[in-house]
Amino acid sequence: MSRAGYPYDNAPMEKYFNTLKTELLNVHEYSKEKELYKAINDFAYIWYNQNRTHTYNNHKTTYEVRFAA
């Protein structure tokens, strides 16, 4: 996240947090803190990067773009 006065540096993180809230946190209810942490971890490291396609990657996952030969 960037310093005050540099709003465009925050754009990728703002987009990520918006996606996290709309596709995970606002959809499910968590009874324990441990469940919430596991869900966020799975979202970030499994679903968001390896399974979810992104328009800026020509509808490929981040994982596919990173390890394309």
C-alpha cells in the first residue's frame, strides 16, 4: 500500500481487498477465528492465484502466466 498522495499505487491492493470481501467474506459466516484465517489463506494462495482467471492476463490464472514456458 502506498503513502498518502499516491492513490494509483493502491489500485491492485484495493481491487484484491474488494474481491476478497465480495467473493468470500460477505458470502460466508465464520463461527471461529481459525476458520476465517484458513478461508482467507485458501482464498489468497489457492483460489485467487491458481484457479481464478484475470482479465489483465487474457483470462488466464496468475499461476498459468507465472509458470508459462
